[in-house]
Amino acid sequence: MAVIAWGILHCMGKKNYLIFVGVAFANLMLHMLLDSIAAGIDWLYPLADIEVNLVKVPARYDWWVWNFFLHWTFSLEILIIIAALIVWKRACKKTS
């Protein structure tokens, strides 16, 4: 879909909007890449039925959310949020 949107915007001469398609695609790919760490993603579907899962999160708690929240892989997501906040804070300082 990103390639189609890219092509339509390019043909319409809306080259200023191509960055939005690129950023949206990069965010979707990052989301799926991070999901591949602790949850299964079928990257080659429908060509192959291979599920990529780098780390198995054990079911230790009754509520399934705690299993992910208390697992060490959740710290990766917290680090990404902290990095985004730092970048945002620095960008706000430069514009003011």
C-alpha cells in the first residue's frame, strides 16, 4: 500500500507529501520488527508459514499483559520512548 500511495502522490506531483508515506512506512516496519522480538510475525506470509519470534515470553501471570509488561523486552520499548522524548526536547529547544 505504501508503494501505491507513493506512486499516486508522485504521479500527482505532490512530492512534498512523499515524506509522510516514508515516515508511516518506517513506523509500520519498526512496529513489526519490535513485535518480532517477543511476539510472532509471519514476515513471508502468504509465501511461507514461518513465524519469526526471537524471544519466548513465558506465561507466568494470570493477566496476559503482565507477562509482557514485566519481561525484559519491555525495557526496549521504554528506551525507544525515552530516546524519542530526548529528540523531541532537543528539537523544541532549537526552534524556540
